[in-house]
Amino acid sequence: MHNSSSAQAAKPKAGSSQLSEASLKRKRGMFQKDLQHMMYGFGDDPNPLPETVALVEDIVVEYITDLVHKAQDIASKRGKLLTDDFLYLIRKDMPKLHRCTELLSMNEELKQARKAFEVDEEKIANTD
């Protein structure tokens, strides 16, 4: 007699937060150049060991994935994922929170500047 519940438990469910081995391989190496530059900026060797960069990348990808899943859980009650969900998750880490709010406000300023620039270009084009 075979137990059908154990067979189901061994197979990952659709929409599960577990990543398949193929998807991990696909993502590996995606951030290595950026991480090498960041590591150098924080005092590491200009050409760090590939194993070190791969380890840091694994840690970063795991952290971001975990953060997104937590934000998704919070947003599931509302049905929509917002930047406020991420800010809520990092609210106790003041340096990260301040940096995120700074980047979000800069992004908003850049959007407004681009919009104003486009309006000015349209006015110039219409006067010609």
C-alpha cells in the first residue's frame, strides 16, 4: 500500500516559495560584476575570489527573495504589493529605511523633472 500524502509532499506545489534547482542556476552570476564593484568599494580586493563573489551573491539573492516573499504575504491581505510593504519590513533597520526613503524621494524628483522637461519640449515644438 502506498501513501499518497507522502508523494504529494515530495513534489513542490505550484506557486510554492521553494525555488527549483534550474531557476537557481539561471539566476546565478547575474549580479557578480555589480557585487565585485560593491565589494571593492567596501574595501575588498579589486578582483575578489570568484567563490567569495558567488557566496555573497547567494546571500543577497536569498535575502531579497525572503524579503519579497514576506512583503507578498503582507500584501496578500490587500491584494496589491506596494513599496510601503517593503518599508514596513525594514522599519527597524534605520540605515536601510532612511536610504530607501531617500532613494524613493530622489526617484520621485527625477520623474517630476523628466515630466517638466517633456512639457517644455512640447511647448518648444508647438511654437516652431
